[in-house]
Amino acid sequence: MPPFVPRYIGRPELLKQLGISKATLLRWSKKRGFPAALPASGKMPIYDLQEVDAWLRNSPNT
């Protein structure tokens, strides 16, 4: 069986892994096209890791 690879990440963990603040994440979302949180993700926004990875790979000067 292949190892479990999570598909989604909560905002606190995303901020920690990227080493950025919530304000930076919101700015990237508005001005740089960072992937939006999944709809109806509840109180804690969650993000699709594949979308985040694709954005990081294709975004200059992240």
C-alpha cells in the first residue's frame, strides 16, 4: 500500500509551512491569484495541496 499523502491542508498549517502571515496569504490571494480556500470549508479554511503546489511552481518571486 502506498503511503498516505494528504490532499488538503488547513490555513494554520499552510501558513506555518510557507513561513508567511495570514495577511501575506490574503494579499497573495487578491493580487497574485493564490488558490482560494475550498468552499464551505467551515470556520477553518482548507486548501487543496495540489492547487497550492501548482501555484508555487508557476508563480515567480513567491
